[in-house]
Amino acid sequence: MNRNTLDEVAERFNTDKVSNLHDFLRFYHRRLSHLRDEKFVLYEVGVLNGGSVKTWEAYFPNATIVGIDIDPRCTEFEGGNIHIRIGDASRVDFMFDLVTEFGRPTVFVEDGSHRWDHQISTLQTMFPLVVPGGFYIMEDIDTSFQEHLEKAPFEGLSTISAVDYLFKLARVVIGERALKDEKPYDLFINDWAPWVGSVDLGRRTSVISKKLAPGGGPI
Ligand SMILES: C[S@@+](CC[C@H](N)C(=O)[O-])C[C@H]1O[C@@H](n2cnc3c(N)ncnc32)[C@H](O)[C@@H]1O
């Protein structure tokens, strides 16, 4: 059966992830298409005009889609397999309550404030909860660079950029035992790098896959 790609599905909806804008979806299709008919939970931080949650719903017809936004107007996109919850994704208690309500994510997409501190802390909070074999996506990581910083204080409270943090995580994933006595950057990387199958870096976005088991187990 010839089915539309994720990028083709998104053409019907209003999201900047499509190939003539950010071009994230061709990158994701190659990593997520095996989940297409699976029953699982996908969370996305950042609903805005509803274009991406509608795309996920159309592409993953058996998945539960949970859209999170601070803007109460986003509740208008609730319906079908799409659930919308209003709150600040940088609040750990709020995010944990969502996982209690809907279950652990197989796919978690972070497309919210694009602040470094939020990008890093949401990864630290949510990657441990991603089901083994699942994926954590951190978008718009180009806010780690100069052009964006001239427009807004994307650093937030962080002294390390999201891209440099992903490099530090990737360093431990790649180096593994060869790093010998080199200490990982922080406790999250120390504890969770063994669960990371890959840190895939694309144009302005990244997909971190979670292994089925830590250490040398299958990815
Ligand atoms: C880039 S837009 C999302 C675009 C959407 N995912 C798409 O592809 O069509 C970012 C959204 O994140 C929301 N947002 C910003 N900071 C947030 C936070 N701390 N928690 C939850 N949502 C946030 C904004 O209100 C905005 O609607």
C-alpha cells in the first residue's frame, strides 16, 4: 500500500514543520514511520494553530495525541484523538500529572518556548519517562546560536546552550567506555546516556532514541 509520507500528510494542516519551511517531517518520517499503525501516546509541547497535533493525529490514527500549551485558546483543537492540556511545560508537577492521566510517551515532541533552560530541563524530566524503544524530539535548537540570541534571551536561566548540551550527551553515547575516567557533564547524562540509542542531529532539530534496554542492548 502506497501511503502518504508525514510531510505529505502535513500539507493539509498549518504547521511550519513542512518541507518548504523548517523541513522537519522528512527527517521524522524516516525515524517514526514504523509506529504508524501502533497504539501509543504522543505528547507535543506547543500547539499554537493546531497544525502539528492534527498532522500527528492523521499520520498516527491509533495514537493518543496530547498537545500542551500555555495559551488557553489552544483548547479549540481538542477532539477526536487529540487532547489539549493548558499549562507551563517547564513545571515538573504539571508534566508528571499529564503522564499519570495519559500514560508514558512513546514519542515526545518539544516545540514550546525554545529557551535553552526549558529545552534542557524538559529533556531531563521527560526522557526518563519515554517508553523503551521510543523517541524524544527537541525542535528549534538553532536558538542556541547568535542570530536568535540577538532577538530574544533564549538562554533563560541556563549557562549552557541546548545544542552544547546535546553534544555533551552525544559525547558520552559515542565514547562510552573509551571515555575511561572522564566525568559526564551532569547526573542526567551520567544516568541516562546508557539508555540513549542515538542522538540524531538535523537542521534545527534533533531526535533522541531510547533503547529497549540500557548499555549494550538493542537500540
Ligand atoms: C512554535 S509554537 C508551536 C507550533 C506547533 N507545534 C506547530 O508545529 O504547528 C510554540 C507554542 O509553544 C507555546 N509555549 C511557549 N512556552 C510554553 C511553555 N512554557 N509551556 C507550554 N507551551 C508553551 C506557545 O504558546 C506557542 O503556542
